[in-house]
Amino acid sequence: MASIFDAVPFDIWHQVAGYLDPNDYVNLSLTNRTLYGLLKDEITARKAVKAHIAYTVEGELAAAKVISNREALGRVYDIREAIASAQPYSASLIALGNEFLFHQGVVCYISDGQIRTLDVLKAAEYEEVVDLKDVFDSYPLISNGRPYSKCKYKLLCYCDGMVALLCQPGGRDSPWLLAIDMSLNYSTARKPHRVRFCRPLTSTRNLFVRLNRSFMYFGTHSGRGRHGHREWILEGFSFVTGSDTSLESIQLENFVGSEIGSTVCFEVKDGYFYAVSNQTSFEDEEIDWTSYYICVRFPLINPVDVKWQRIWRRQHREGPINDNWTKISLAVDPTTRQLTIVECRHEWENSGSENFRIHYSQPLDCFDTVDGDSRTEFSFPKSGLPKYLPVRSLPDDQLAKTLDPFNRPNYEPPKKRHKRFYHLEYTPEEAQSPNRRDFTLSSTKFHGYNLMASAFMDLVNDPPRPVKPFSTPPDRLRLRIGARKRQFQQYEMDDKGSSAAMYPRSVIDISGYSAPKTEEGYQSRGVKMWPPNDAPPELLKLLSPTPKSGKVVAAADERFMVYSTDAGMADGTKALILISFDPSFGLKHMKSLKGKSSESLPKALRPKKAQPHAKMSTARKMFTTHPEPAWFNIEPAEYLRFNYGFWLR
């Protein structure tokens, strides 16, 4: 039967495609066979890829012609749907280790005195390995005569094949900060040694590291300001020149906040160092109306050229905040590649009796200026470090009359938030539903937000109901995901019923630019749990290997979640579990969950002889192109020994 869509010329569909994100594109192509055929056109699909997913992994693969543009749209759609519906494609035991980092699709972990990196994004069958004992012996100043067994290591940062770690020899000896190049093609950096940085530290108070292949910046919350409060001290190092980026350390004066991930966050991107805080004052102001993000930026190559800006965050009258749940970070928007402030807060909205989680995102474009910029002079970035800005106007509030010269209030008129930039965990109907399930902070092992899928993503401990009275049920780790999707907006018609303009908006958005005249709407997809209560025992055993999960650490990106949990080993070694929402991802050893039952976990953890494989051979060819230190090697991936993973559908 002919459809009204069949009468629309292909040229129009070609133009429309540029406005469709992967979900809309795929759903439209499934309308009928004609549209399915039209939207398979590569040139048409490329318009949608460039407009919406150019900076994702799939977009980059399509640009490199590794996959087609239509395939890239389909993959992103599948990943988003898998997350929103809490239906991952696979789960696997990938390693045993003491601690790990997960960044850029690479798992970096410490196991049996070695640093190992596994590129799960490429489903690598080999791992780069650094033997810490031999590194320790190569630098006698670190050990100071102490045996290796007394030394403790802590992973701090992984990026672009570079690993930063802290070495604590023990006793009263100074800790050392090391940066090791674990990339196979490190020789292009014109450096003969893989240890690119090695230096003792005078303080490790709230130590953090951010790096790339050219620069490394590290900081501690160990400085003292003139006001008597502690402040951040930063130091920079150039891997290109092999020297510090400045003669003196950098003190972030008046930059408030000490808890990384809760009140402050740091990031390196596109040649700049960024620092963001959600605090404005070291001491609470009795009379205050507005909260800001304080943003600091300086070039990696020239940290003296510092600029700062403040961005409206919220009004205090919106209600109190449960600070225990606050989580702040800097992430890259997959559509625009714009660095974005991502913050999740539990708020007592309008000072009500219950607090709900709300996600907020704010593009960090306050440092970007163009000709004809419509922002006011007050909104432009300022040179130097943060300082108090006097209030230009006060609200019509009785409290304003009580201010004296010693008060330092903050006030700015409330600003409209785009629905795109905030996400309530519950709709009013869901908040009152008897089926609503919340978990305490102690039961929530990980809580985050997936920008690409517009979804809250948590890892929670949800023990099953006890079989016997007064018995303690075993721990059961589950995913808890609450997503939303775009919703069709109602149109406002004129008196004649001919206008199709959406409800107008005449406000100014929180970045200071004129807001668009239309705004997207969103619909909740509900909160879903995985695995289900009737999941196969093999899967439950993989996700929760022991009755007590112990301390669980997790990390996630737009397609994977990796977490460590107790593996039942005497030395406290953890099992590293990978959950994948990417249908194109698969490790060599995985098998269908619906097929033959797997062996129990203890037997699955027993080493098996790894078989030679093509990817390992390729890695070894790269490895032999230049001389390597004895403590660096390429070895088969650990998951090949365990042979413990499942396809879930």
C-alpha cells in the first residue's frame, strides 16, 4: 500500500537527514521499504553523521572509511538503545588485579607486580606489560636501599598510552611520581627511555595527574593562601623538551574546593588545562542568592597566561543539596566535541520533603570568543585568577537591606535552563509510583551519567530475598539505568490554524547567548534493572563472584562499564568485569549464555595455555622495530587464560 511518504522527493529526504540524529534516522528508515532504501544512501547518511556523531568512535571510523556512514548510525543507535533498555550485549572477566583505570577504551591495571594495559575498544588479544620490580631496580634513588616488596604503587592517570603512578617506598622516604610510556609506537616521541618522568614529591595531599603525550600537569591541595585556607599547587612538565613548563609552581589562588569529583575537577584538552569548581567562597555567606561554576584555563605550553570565568549554576532558593551525592566532572560532548561540565546533584526541589537526583550539563564555551559576540563585557573571560566580583544589582528581598560592607553576596537574576541540559531522574508520576526503587549511597557502588544515551547509570548492590528466615543473602551487583528520549513537541497555532511555530522562548540561556525559539522535549523511559531476577546462575556468578563483593570500584564510558569486585583470593586480588553495550564488540573467548553452561568461577580463574593468534604477532612486529628495556614486554591478554565471558543476546 502506497504511503504519503512515497510522494516526497528524494532531494527533500536528503536535506531532512542533516537534522536527524541516529535514533530518528534509523526509526524513519524503518517506516517502510521505500524510505529504508532511500536512507541507505551513503551521501545522505554522511550528512547525519557529520551533524550528530562526527566526534564519536563510529563517526571517526566512518570518516576513515573503515565502516559505512549508514553502519555508523546503526551502531550508535544500537548502543543507545542497549543502554536505555538496560540490555547489554556481553559480559566478561577480563583480568585479575589490585586496582585499575579505564580511559579511552583502555583498561590499565596492576596485577602481580606488573602494570598491564588492555585496549578493549579494539578487542586486543595482547597487553603491554611493565614489570614494576625491574623499574624499581633501575632507579635506586626511589628504593633508597629498601626491598621492592616494601614499595606500594597507585595508578593516577592513563591517557594516550601514558601512565602516571605514585611510588611509595615505605617508611619516611619521599614518594615518587613516575610517568611511563606504554605505547607501542613510543619511538616517534624522540625519547630513548620509556620512563618519561621521575621525581620525588614533597606532598601527596589530594594528588591528581592529567597528561597527554606532550605534557603532564600534577597538583596537590597543599598550598596556603593569604586567607589561611589551603589552595591547589600545580606543576607542569613537557615531555617534548624534557623540562618544566614554568620556573615556579602555579598556585590557584581563590580557587575554592578540595574534593576531586565532588567540588572540583581538572582536565587537559586541546592544548589547555581546565579547572572547574562548584564553590564560590571558602566560608559560607549568611546572605547569598546565586551559585556559580568557577572556571580557570591556561595554555599547557604557557601556564602564566591564566584566564577565568564564572558561569551561573543555580539559585539557592531552588532548594538544599544533598552534597553526599554531588558528582562533577568534565566530559566531551559527542555531538559538538565541546568540553562540558557534567554535574549530578540530589536536590530537595523547592525545599520539599524528598530529594531527587538531577543531571546538569553546561558547555564550557565561556572562553570561546568570536567577532560580533553578543555577550556583555561582564560575561567575557577575565585575566588572572578568580576573585570576588561585586554584585551589580540586588534582588527585591528584605535580606538585601541587612547587608553591610563586610558581606560578599553573589546575585544574578535566575536564568532559563534548556531541557537538553538537565535531566530529572523521575517524572512527577514516577516519583509517586509504588514501584519506585531507590538505593542508599552505601549500596550504590557507582553512579554516573551517559551523555550519549541521556541516561543515569548506576551499579548497585541489590541482594535477593533471603531463602531462609534470619539468613543473610549474598551480594548481587546490578545495573540501574534511567534514560529518557526526545518527545514530539506540541505546536502553537494562530487564530487561523495555519501557523506551525513551536512555543516561542524569549529568554537568555545560561551561557549568555540568545536562546533558540524552539526547545526539544523529552520523555522518561523509566528506571530499569539488569540482570533480571530470573537471570541464569552463570551470569550472576560472573557479575558477583563471591557472596561479599567487598570494595567495588567502577568506571564507565559511552559503551562500556568496567568494575572490580572481590574474587575470593587470599591476597585480596580483585576480579575486573567488563559489561559491553556495543554489538560490534566481542572478545575471542566469549560464548553464548544460552548455550552450554560455563564452569564455576574458581575453575574459570585457573590459567589456561594461551594459543598463538594474529593480533599478537602483529604487536610483536611493532615491538621489535626498536630496542626496548628489559622490563617492558608484550604478552597475551589475561582474559585468554580465563576463558570466562558471555554473549547475552
